[in-house]
Amino acid sequence: MTIKKLHYFSGIILSIFVGFHLFNHLYSLFGSNAHIELMEKLRIVYRNVFAETILLLSVAVQIITGVKLFSKKRGTASGFFEKLHIWSGLYLAFFLVIHVSAILSGRLILNLDTNFYFGVAGLNIFPLSLFFIPYYGLAIFSFFGHVAAVHFKIMKLRIFGMLPNKQAYFILIIGIFVAIAILYGLTNGFNGVEIPKEYNLFT
């Protein structure tokens, strides 16, 4: 199997998980307890040896193949969506390395439940929030940007009268609104979330 195909299939697996993960984060609009309750239900599906092994292998394959494809295409990429494809992919690779490492460290080294409070601590502690808000926001936008770029490349049909390029821009617009909504929920409407002492690792 070629690097491109490996990247594509690992990306499909990751996209399914990320879709549920973002939906879980959107649920924070109903409060931290609602977010945690939904996460507990979703964990039945993805937090087991079989599912986690597939997920972690997909992450590793996606990062390695993504960096190789970036190195190969960065000099020849032309057009907005082709450039968006490689640069959003590079940022997602960077984000996955940091994010997955943090989650595994929290679980295996710090013995913490990597739930809502673990994920939002940096977003709700000033001045760290000045870094973490754009860091998370750009990750969400990059995910939608990557999807939009792939959609632009493979889609040939009109949807509701929209040409593929218009569809791709529509995906980007959705990504912006989803990112804002998630950040709004994870920060209690930008008013801040009170972080339990055991999750306040930054002070």
C-alpha cells in the first residue's frame, strides 16, 4: 500500500473518532456535567484495548505519512485548497503529537481521569489561555480545512446547486462556527471554568 493510501485510510479512521470527539466537546454548551456524562457513554466504544490500539496506530500512521507527504508536496502545491491541505495537515500532525502525548501522560503517569477538566485546564487559566485558546481553535479549524481540501479534490457533483469549491468553502465556514462554539462551551461562555485542584497542573 502506498503512503498516500495509508494516509487516506488512517485519516478516515481518525475522522470518525474526531467527529464524535468534537460532538462531545459541543455538548459542553450544556455544561461540564453533560460533557462528562456523554464522554462516559462514548468511552464504552473507544476506550478498550481493541479500539485504542487501532486509534493509536492510526494516529502514528497519520503523523508519519502526513509529514512525508508534506515534505514531498510543499514545493509543488498550488491553489488555495492544495496549500490548505498540506499546511492544515502539518498543524494537525503537530497537534496530535502534543495532544495524544498529554492524554497518555495524564492517564499513565499522573493517574488522572483525562475528562473535561483535564482537557480544559489550559483554556481557563490566565495567561495560559492566551496560548491554548488559539492552539485548540486552530486545531479544530485545521481539521475542517483538511476535510474541505480533500472534499474539493475528490468531489465532482453539485450539492444543492453548489459547485465543489463552494461546498469546500461551506465546510470551512462550518469549521469556524464549530470552533467558536466549542471554545465557548469549554470556557463556560468565556467566563472561565473552575478547575479542580488535582487538574490544575500549571500552578
